[in-house]
Amino acid sequence: MKIFSLASPRPVDPAWMRRVQHGRHAAVVGADGTVELDGVTLRLCEDILTQGTAVVVWLERRFVCARADDIAAQRAAREAEQMSAHATERERRNRKRQDAAAFNARLRLPVRWDVGFKQVRSGLLAHSTGDGRNRASVTHIVVLEDLSAGRLQRNAGDVLCQAQGALTTDRAHDGDGNPYAPAVTCAACLRLAQRWTQEKGDGLCD
């Protein structure tokens, strides 16, 4: 987008400057190649714009202007780029939800279960994501009913990989903002769940 420099008259009226120094202002190029801004005539420094050209004027280190059509086109291009990026991110998040559902569906425990993670202090600090996670956090299987399978004994609320509870329910969000259970990533939980993987049962995540 072409930016045109404008010269303002000297001395500058402080009251006028206070009125126009912020924001962007619509104007039209006059017959003599000048631009009027709030009653003050600004002169194009070098380049000439055709009489009647709609422009937008704003203050940087000095007053400048650009064709209104160019600004509108730039805004439209930026909005299109943002929409494309949003659509791509939405598709990525929705695909991640589908992948998580397919992965977790293979883990058919004989009891109802959900997913959770252990909250850590470093994940609650100002420089963190603020959700209680850090880079080492993993998603565990949490049994919602008592589980007895040989030497593996878990009470409702326990983590599959160790007999303890007090985990935070884990939820991610898809591209439409809907919550879902993310894929289990705890290696120990997955090893223990192998005995039920791809077997028939009622252990799907809610």
C-alpha cells in the first residue's frame, strides 16, 4: 500500500493538533492536490493524487495518507487471511478430537473410566499456561468404579497406573469450543490397559 507524506502549515494550532492527532480521518484530495483535515489544508509533499480521490489521513511522525480503496483492500485481505487461519485451526482441533476419540475407544476397560492429570504448582504460575500443567504433564486413565483384575486393584477415583486419586479432570476443546476427553498419554496407564485393548467391553470414556 502506497503511503503519501503530507505537510502541515506552520505554526501548528495546538487545539487542532489535539483534535486530529489520534485515529484515522477520511478526506478527499482537492483540485490543487491538497487535503483538508478538520479545516486545515495539508499539502502532498511529492506524489500527486487525482482530484476527488478518497483518502485516509493519520499522524505518524508526520501526517500521511493513503488511498481509501487501498486501505479497504488491505483490510479485506487481512480479514480473509484471519478467516483462513481460523478455519485451518478449527479443522486441526476437530481432527485432534476425532483422533483422541478413536485412540481412547481402543482402551476398553471393564469399568467406566475418564481421563485426568496431576496438577503441578509450576503450571499455575504467571508465566505458565495457568491450567496446572507443565511440559512433563501427561493424561492418565482414572477409573470411575472399583477395579479388580488379579493383582491390579483400584478404587473408584484412582489412577490406573497407581492407587491414588486427587487428579483434575482433563478436557481439551475442539474447533467449535466443545470439550472432549483428550487421548491418554501416560505410558504406564497404557501398558496396564493393554490387556483390554481392542477387546469388547463397556469401558469407553463418557
